[in-house]
Amino acid sequence: MGLHNEVKNNTVVVSSLQIAEHFGKEHRSVLKSIKDLLLNIEELHNFEHTPKMFYV
């Protein structure tokens, strides 16, 4: 069973359902992992754009 992906705007795209099926995971677990990754990216982005104060 292979992944059926497509290319959109020079980016390979595959559905979360296909990922779950391919790796034998529950779809809701894959969705949670994707959500967690997106939250981590957002947190990193916010951290990088937050003024830093250093005390000596």
C-alpha cells in the first residue's frame, strides 16, 4: 500500500487519513500530532518575535 500524493504549488501533498492508513495509526492520533506540530511551530515563531530581556 503506497501513499497517493499529488503536487500542488511545488509541494507534495498527502492526506492525514492516508498517513494514518499507511503507518497503521488511528486517524485521530495523526490529527493530534499534526495539531501539536502546528502549535509548536506557532510557539517558536512567537518566541522569535518577542523582545528578549536579559538581566545581569
